[in-house]
Amino acid sequence: MEGGNSPNLQLQQLPLATAAVSVQPHTDSFSYKENLIGALLAIFGHLVISIALNLQKYSHIRLAGSKDPRAYFKTKTWWCGLFLLVLGELGVFSSYAFAPLSLIVPLSAVSVIASAIIGIIFIKEKWKPKDFLSCGLAIVGTYLLITFGPNSHEKMTGENITRHLVSWPFLLYMLVEIVMFCLLLYFYKEKNANYIVVILLLVALLGSMTVVTVKAVAGMIVVSIQGNLQLDYPIFYIMLVCMIATAIFQATFLAQASQLYDSSQIASIGYILSTTVAITAGATFYLDFTGEDVLHICMFALGCLIAFLGVFLITRNRKKSVPFEPYISMDAMPGMQNMHDKGIAVQPDLKASFSYGALENNDNMPEIYTPATLPIVQEQHGSKGVSAPPYRVLEHGKKDILPEFSTGLQPEH
């Protein structure tokens, strides 16, 4: 009996073993395909976001002298930028469902590269040759990130996410992150430690939780679209609430940092800190580097360092633009509104100089533009209470000219 059944048992086990061997190569090739899809979606999203932000910046620059602070709402350029911004964010959001978190997060360097190139072409920002070298370093780092990025994939089902959420490596990571966040928040609020590293570390810690929850939500949505419904799991809504909450607090701290420091410093330091903390969170929660060899991990780390250096060098020489007006507005001065309305030139543009109150190189100016002086004369009243005589205009030579503007009036004697 046993000898007769043993061949049947062997025949039943052979198809299972064959199936296990044949599925693994297909899974590997498909995982590389998913990596490519996720990377392309992330690059597309960051490019579109850069175009959108520069369109809105261009709209603000064109309306810089407008009296209506919300005039840009009436322009098609600003609304086109808003539409592209939403489209880019959707592209980045969907990229997390296909590629590992540790691969998608560093690709935000594409946004810095694209913004720099667009600023040169359309907004006519000035660049030096070393800035192009910085851009090249960021591109090389991005290429290494895509080529040697982690290749771990799993279905974002409710069971898998719950299993990762209660795993001891992630619980230990969460404990360390919560302690660090509380300490930084204490020094920031109570000790007034308004250092840029402190604020951006708070942003990075919140951002790591944001990207972890974004990948979970995006992955569960994609799995649900494929036919395996995941929206009835409570973990989906827990991740959704955490994603929204951390994104709001992250934006709050970023707004506070932008009031204290230059945007170029925030972009470079924030990119380095946020990427480092997010990669650590992805490696802990989703086990992104499990099964990767040492060469791929080292090359990926090298790509991150080169991208960090490129972004830092791109944003290092950027200065915050200070808006200014080339003239003093006559609207706030009494008696000048009628002159403004009739188009009379109140202050001519001499030698394309934006200085006000003193003309540069007055020796080369014609006599018609030579300002007159107003010496300080005390008003003297006679004994009979006679008022001071009327004023008359005096003509002066160049030697009597003072650098201040004056009316050139002098009392008669």
C-alpha cells in the first residue's frame, strides 16, 4: 500500500516545485519593471512641480507692482501653474505604489535641478560655470540612485502593513524618533533654539512618517484597483489620517523656517536631512535593503552623497531676492495724485539710476537737472508784527549744489 502510493505523492509534489522555480525569475524581472515605472513617475512628477512653481513665480513677478495683492488669481498663468502642481503631486504620490520608498525619496533632487534650469531659461537668472558643474553632479547622483536602488517589492495589503507596523525593528525606530522629536520640540519651543538644523530635523522626522504612510495608502489603493479590495481594512484609514496630520505639521514647521532663513538654505539642508531620515524609515518599516548585496548598497549610498553635494552646491550661491521699487510712490503724498493721473513725470529716470535723494556724478549733468539749495534761514519778525517778505527763487552755480533735493526758495531781503 505504501509503495503503491509513493509514486503518486512524488507526482503531486513535482508540479509545485516546478512552479516555485519558474515564478522567481518572472518576479525579479517584474520588480525591475516596477522600479522603472516608479522612478519615471517620480521624475515626471518633480519636473511638472518645478514647471508649476516657476509659472506661479513668473506670474508673481509680472504683477509685482500691482496694487491688488490677489491680482494673480485673475491670470491664466497662475491657474495653469496650480493645475500642473496638482498633477505633479499626483505623479509623485502614485510612484510610491510601484517602487521602494528608499528609491523614490532621493529623486526629489530632480525638482532642484529642473528649477535651476528653468530659472536660467525663462526667468533669466544668472549662473556661473561652477553652477553647471553642480547640476551635473546632481544628475550623476540621480542616475546612480536609479541604477543601484533597492529592488524589494511586496503587495501593499492590509495584512502586510499591519505586520510591518507591529514589528520590533519599527517599534524600536518609532521609540527613538518620538524621543528625538520631543527633545527637539522642547529646545525649539522652550529654549528658543531657532536653529535651521533643529527646525528642519523636526520637518524630517515628520516627513519620514509622511512618506511611510503615503506608500501604504498609495499601495493599498493600487491593489484595490487591481481587484483585491483593501479599503475595508482599518489600517488604511489609520495611515490616511497619519499622512494628512504629519503633512500639515510638516508644512507648519517649514513655514516657520521660511520666515527665519533663506529658501536656498532650507532647500539644501532640508533635502539632505529629509532624505536621510526617510531612507532610514523605509529600510526599517518596509525592509527595502533586505537581500541586497554590499556593492548595490555602497553604490546607492555613493549616489545619495553625490546628489547631496550637487543640490548643496546648486543652492549655495542663491540669494533671496529682495523686492524694491525704483521710485517712491506718489499715491501716499498729498497733492501728487493729480500729477500721477495726468501722466506727468514726477521723477525722471536719469542715467538708468535707481537712487533716490541724490544724483550720481552730478558734474556731468546738464544745467536743467541741477538741483538748487535751500539755506536754513530763521524767520525774523519786526517789532510791528509785520510778516516776513515773500520768497523768490535763486539761481546757483554748480559749486553751491548740495547733494540733497531742495526747493531752491530763498526769502527776499
